[in-house]
Amino acid sequence: MKPLELIPPPGTSADRLADRLGALGRVRLEAARRIRSTLLDRADGVLRERGITLEWQATPEGHRLAWRDGPLNSVSIPLSAPPPRHVAHLPEGVLRRRLQHSVGHGDLVEVASVRGSSRRVRLIDREEKTLCSVSVERAAALSPNGARPLRLEDRVRVVPVKGYEGLARRIAAHLAEQPGWKASPEGLYEEAARRTGGDARARLKARISDLLRTMEHHRGAIDPRGDPEELHDFRVCLRRIRTLFAQIEPSTASSAVALELKWLGQVSGAARDLDVQAEDLWRTLRESCTHHGPAHARIEELIEEHRHEAHRGLADALASRRYARLLRAARDALRKEGPRPRGPDGDDAPARPPLSAAKLYRKALRQGRGLGPRDPDERFHRLRKTLKKLRYLLEAGPAREDARRGDDALKSLKGMQTILGDLNDVSVQRELLEWLRRELEGETPAGLHGCVDELVALAEERRRALKTDFARHFGSLASSAALRSLLEAERGSKAAS
């Protein structure tokens, strides 16, 4: 049985409530407690759809993460601030296993946050055993964009104890019959989300804020001599931010941020491409060009110099005032409400996001239909960018009613992106090899130019194979029933909001 929430008349205090409940038996009035709590979920809301509450709580006694999916199945663990952002970051234990079973290793987003105070009245028996607890709660909603907290309606929460559920129902019914009392039409978090604009757009802004924090975390670990995956993870966050920023209503601020994010994508892309190509070419040299052994050292030296030069450019960009201004501008744009479009009669017109998942899907089908081995790499690259945007929108969308169906749909997108990503890597490798040829002009060590020619031939062979593989797999994307179903759910969710 879930707690029962009531809206009391103005001015209702825990002392008055204790006097009223004293007619039903012995009561114990506890001291007021200050609390801040945050409801967490995956971006698609799968936990709430399954009746699960994941709540991070900050109390005077410390911080805790609590899971409830029924009166007999609750669990909580101590967990310091800030609220967790990823399931994988939780300590090993029952709570982490339950979350992994429900949402996998995905990100967690803040659905709504509240702060306030709670004072509890306990109905007890002669042995001081609690039969039911009734709390008077006063809270304010914290907006995800950092605006001033909004006062919520006072609530009285009747919390049943196992074996005494009937008593809790009688108490709730008794209070609801009193003048000025009424059953709460919505839960505390639902009211908080509604009051702070907790619709799809607010969740989108919260998701972008999470990604900005994660991107900054990876930025501090980028080092050409360290783990290259840090730069990869940095760029994954950046690409998602660019795509999701395009969902915010256009404004001068958001348009300027979009341009700066594009600049950041360019300077980080050059370094990431060389990280990938250096590793791939060194492996190819050792495995497939063994008879050109004397040429390996010079080729590796030039590529490594080129890679470090790109990383120096990236390091300068990330330490620049321009990057710092970009972060400030992005956070400011997320806090501010953009101007809403005006209708023909001067009224507010419904906001239309610039990107639509359904339109992107149709665009991808147009771009991919008929592509074959003789088509230029740029056409495949354009399709790859479209599919990435489609995937990021669907992953951040609220309409994932069936998590399994959504995962199946995204799996078909990821498979196609793997092929197109490998093809893009080969295309970038060809450009790098052409640069290498120009750098080696005039040098005559034995086998040097022959080694480069062999690398070019191997890249060409791989490119033809990937384009043929693409043609075989594209039909599965076009006929994916799971993906079409997910797109229909996204369209219905947007219409409802």
C-alpha cells in the first residue's frame, strides 16, 4: 500500500494534527526535520512506468539513495552528494543490481527536486510500537535551470505500517471528511515537475546540463600520452549536447552556443581522428606490411608528430577564454526561457522544436536508399550524421513506454552506425595517407613509398567491403518495426505535451 497524500487547510500544523489524531489513540509528536530530496529516473521514465521510486535524500543525518517498488521491497544506501548520474557509478550491492536489472548501465536524470521540512506524528500502542505515521510536509520545488524555488502546497502524508493498512485508510478517510481537507490530485514530485516546467523541454535542459558536467569531467583527463578513450568520451558528450541543444527553441543565445559547439567539434575531431588512425595504421604496419619493416619507424614518427600537433591545438582550445565563454553561455542559455514564437493573432504559438525524430528517420531513408560501392564517401558521412542525431533524440526522449522495444530499435541504429563509423575511419585514413605521401616527397629510404602505397591499397579494399556490407544491412533499418513503433510513441508524446 502506498502512502496516502492529503491537502490540508491553510495553517494546519503538526501540533494541531496531533490533537486531532489524539482522539484515535496515543500519539507521539517528533521534532521537525529538514530534508532535500530528488527523484531520479532514466531519461525515458522507465522506472516510474514500472512503479519504482528512486529518491536521493539529504537529511541532517546524511545522504541516502532509496529505492521503493512496494512496501516490502525497499532498500537504501548511504551516498554522498551530488545525486548519482550513472548506474555504473553506484557501489556494488542490492540497489545497484536492481537498477542494472531495470535500466541497464544507463544515465540517471533528475525528474524533480524539492526541499523543505517534515514533522511526523506517530500513532502508537501501549508498547510504543508505531501503528501509523502521519507527517505534515512543507516544501518548495527546485527548478532544473536554477531559478528561484517555487512554494508547493502543504501536504499531510499518511504512511501505513505492515499489518495496519486498514488503520491508515481509516485515518486518511477521517481527515478527508473534515472541512477544508481534500485528497491530493497529484504527488509531491508531480506537482514539483509541473510547477517548474517539468515537461519534455525541462527534462531536455536537465539532460544537457548533465552532459556538460560529464564533458568537463572528461576534459580534465585528456592527454595524448594517456587513455585515448577520454577524448572519445568527451566527444560523445559534445555530439549529444549539439544534437539536444537543437531541440531548444531558437534564440540569439542558443544559436551562438550552437556555433561555438561546432567549433569545439572541429578542433576536438582532428585530435580524435589521429588517435584512431595512429593506432589502426600501426597495427596494419605490423600485421600486413611486415616486408616493409625498415620504413615503419619513419612513418610512425611522422604520424606521431602530426598527432601531437593536433593535441596541442586541442589543449590550447580547451584552456582558452573562448572555451570558458562557451561553457558559461551554454549554462546561461539553459537557465533562461527563450522567446516563444508568436502566432498570426499575436498570441503565443506552440513551440516547434527544430529537430523531429520522424523527419530525421525519413531523411535517413532518403539518404541511404540506393547507396552503393561507387558512391562518394561524403554521402555515407551525411547519412551517418543523420542517424547519430536520430539516435540521440530517441535516447533522450520521454516516450520509451516499452524499454525492451526501445532497446531493440536503438540496436538497429547502433549496428548501422558501426558500419558507417568504420567507413568514415577508412575515409579519414585515406586523407592521412595522402598527407603522408606529400610529407615524404624527396625522401628515399628503401621501401618507404612502397609501404605507403600498400597502406592505401589495403584501405581501398576495406572501403569497398564496408560499402558492400552497408548495402546488405540498410534494408533492415528501413523495415525495422521496433524503430517505427518507437517513432510513433515519440510523436504521440510530443502531441500530448
